[in-house]
Amino acid sequence: MDDKDRLILALAALLRAERETRGALMDALEEDSISRETLLAILSDPIPIVTQEDIAFAERFAFSKHLRLERKD
């Protein structure tokens, strides 16, 4: 896997994480199950969006039957 492939996978993982986070926040807001203070704390706390788990997921996906990439280890 070259640098270009790793970048694409990282960006895909970032997009997936952002969508999941946005969806969870929207659900909590719609159900009125999150307080204003909690929401402000979440928005002010910088949490890395892409984790090692996200990258591992993206790499497993890339090497699955969904994408035809060859390992270059």
C-alpha cells in the first residue's frame, strides 16, 4: 500500500467518523436527551476524529473483497 492509498483510506475513515458523530449528536438533540452544558463540553473538547481503530477498519476494508488492492509488504 502506498502513501496515496493510505491517504484515501484515512480520509474515508475520517468521513465515516464525522458522519457517525454528527448522527449521534443529532439523535441526542432530537430526543432532548443532551443538556446544553454537555453539548458545549463536547463541542469545546478537541477529540481526534481519526483513531488507530478507524485506520485499521479502513485498511481491513481496503483489503477485503470490496476493493481490489494488493499488499506491498
